[in-house]
Amino acid sequence: MFEAAEIGHKIDKKTYKAAEPVLREALLSAQFELLAQGRRAVVVLVNGVDGAGKGETVNLFNEWMDPRHIRTEAFDSHHPCTPTDGRPVMWRYWQVLPPKGHIGILFGSWYTEPIVQHALGHEKKHHFAQHLERIRALERMLVDEGVVVLKLWFHMTEAGIKARFKALEADPKTAWRVTADDWERLSHYQDFIGVCAQALRKTNTAQAPWWVIDGSDPAYRALTAGEHLLRALQQATQAQPVPAHVHAAPTPPAPLDGLSLLDHFDHQRRLDKADYKDQLEELQGRLNRLLRSSAMRQRSLVLVFEGMDAAGKGSTIRRITQALDARHYRIIPVAAPNEAERAQPYLWRFWRYLPTWQHTTIFDRSWYGRVLVERVEGFCSEADWTRAYDEINAFEEQLIEAGTVVVKFWLAITQAEQLRRFESRQETPYKMHKITPEDWRNRDKWPLYARAVDDMIERTSTDLAPWHIVASDDKRYSRIEVLRCLCEQVEQTLESSAKNGG
């Protein structure tokens, strides 16, 4: 990967002085066109070896363009900070993604930690491969969501870095820039560069290729990096729409007999008031004890509630929160995305609300909107919602690997019961706010939603995060069943973790 960057690229001062103002003008113009269109974002990953000019290049980018519309985030390349609060490693990067129309520069990126940990021998080969595959999936998703990903690797030979360090040390004005740690890291150069080459080869894709830049000559380095950034900005402002990539999954075929998964549940089950009160109190206490147990000290809980309109999601959530400490949970009601959320990839708004250890986040509707309402209503393309199944599974897998217990419920009701509840809402003053013309319109699309639910459950009910489908025509029965399933899944997770030494 690095041979072409080790042949001594160089640009004379005269050439640089002539080219720099032209490049700066073009970059600034492209930046403001990106901002004016507000259609796509540009993410610049700045990685490479020590001493190759990464910091100087980032400073130049901010100098050459308007820094008000650039978000620069630095992640320590030598002491990567693994989150200790229970969120997945990728959480910190999702927090700094630029919105549409803006540029984000990640100085040290999602490549930093896996490369450093593997180079130091702290991470095994198969774990390193898993990290790289996850990175490929993230970048593929960002590109599919319209983000232009520019990956720059600044390279220098070991001899070149050594010579630069010595030159800096020889000048009292710059000697402070070289530390004992710098020399220590240089002693591991060969181990480090081998891992870097492997990482670049495995993640050099058509959608997000690597650009390796010789960092030995500042003029060459600056102009080359600037030209790559200019092309990325021009790509982001092209008039044609973002193409759907060929890796989108095919549309699932409809069952030939027209039967739906949701048709095969016993909606006749009922629970009388006395049994309901007894079981509710017992299960709420059981849940409270589970979440306060020592086994949950380094875990968090994410609950996902989906269901047809009027399925009882809100009232069920209230019965759960009655068992929780109000300081340790948060309910996220998910509606249509707002302006800030539309300017980001669709999973962004859910990454924002992930809980820390010993906390719970309850999603009243969730990321599954991409494969339900957005699919049925045509708010996204077929390519978007078909690829979302795999993206959602990968998202939940990261949550679980970080110690989050993910429990998902689909509250299933019949069309007849939904109609009864709609009419009751219209006739009851304090419930009228719950019914809208959109609810009636969605009811007309019941068969389309039922088909989407079948596909969702089939493609996203995994061993790690299965769907719990609860017949909910009887609210008492439904609430008790949800609480029972929730307690059982938490218990099973903790028991399995204890057996595996986790």
C-alpha cells in the first residue's frame, strides 16, 4: 500500500506558490456550494504515521476554507479512549458526524483503536478482522446515506521520520515538538506499519477508497491533500442523485397464500382484574430487583416497542417505568424526523440516546421505522429499506457486545380491536388527542403494514435480539406478558454472561 508514497515526492516553492491560491479559491467555492445545496455531507478521515504532517494538513484545511462550517474532532492516536460507560465504541464517532452541507474532519478515526490495539498485541487477529469488517459496513452505510467519505493516509518511511525528529530537536524553537514517547513509538514502526497496510488493504473499497500521501515534503503533501478534498467536495455537489448500490437486498416476495405472521396469534387470551393486579405487582418487583442487581452494574437496557396504532405501547411502557428509578431511565417517543435529524444518516438520532451503564432507554417506536412506515409510505427508496435490515442487525449487535440488553416487542392487535379503540378515543374527551386523521389513513394500509412486519420479524429476529410478539387485544394480558418476557430475557442474559465469565 505504501510503495508509491516512498519514492520521494516533492514540489518546488515556485510551483507551490502558483498553485496554492488557485486551490484555496476552488476549495472555498466548493465548500459554499456544498453548504448552499445542503444535500450531502463530507467526512474526511485523517490518519497516518507520526511526523507525516497530519496536524499541519488539518490546520491548512481550516485555514483555506471557512472553519465555521467545518467540524474538526481529534481522537488520540496513541492512547485511544475506549468508552467506559457501556456505550459501543462507534458511539463517539456517531456523535460528531457533520450534518448535510457541512464538512467533518476526524483527526484519528474509527481506524485508530483497532490498529493500535492489534499492533501492540492487545487484540487478536480475528478480533481485528471483525473490527475492519464493521468499519467497512459503517462506511458503506454512510455512503448509501449520501455521505462522501474521504480517507487520507499520511505516510513516511522510518528513516524519514527519524530525520525529521532530529531536525526538530536541533532547533530550540521546535525541540518541544518531539518527546520521549515519540521516539518510543518510532521503535515499533515496523510492527505498526504492517498492521496499517493490512487495515488499508481490507478497507480500500470502491465507495470509500484510501488515498496514501507522501508526507515528507510539506508542499507536495498540502497540495495533494487539498486536491483530494476538492474532488470530494465536487463529488458531493454533483447534480445527479446518489445512486443505489448493487448490494441492496432484493425485495422479499409475498407469501403465495397471502397469510401473515400476525394472523397466527391467539388474540382471545384474557386476564381478569384480580389476577392482573397480583401478577403486575410481582413482575414489577422482579424487574426492579433485576435492574438493581450487581450483575447489571456494567450493563444497560434498551427496550424497543413497535406495533400498529392503538396497540397499547404507551400504557405498557408506563407499567414498566413504575418499576424503575426515574433517575435511571429515559423514554424516547419517535415521530417523524425533524430538520436536524433529516440532515444525518437515519440511525444517527438513535445512537444519540443510547444509555450508559445502569440506565435504561425505552424507544416508543424506533429505528424499525425505516422498514415499516418509511417503506410503506415511500419515504425512502426500496434500496434504502432493503439494506436497512442488515444495518439494524449490525447496530443491535454492537449494543449487545457493549453490554446492553436489547429487548424488542411487537404489540399485535386485530383490525377489529383497533377500530374499537379508535372509536373509543374519538368519544372520550381526554383520549381525543390520541387519534388523528393519519391514524385512519394508516388503517387503510393494514395489509401493506402486515407484510412489512412479517419481513421485519423474519429478517431482524436474531439469537442476540429476538422479537417478542405479544397478542394485545386484551391490555391486561399484554402488559403482564411484556413484563414477563422482559424479566426472562434479562435473567437469561445475566445467567449466560455468568456462565461465560462475562
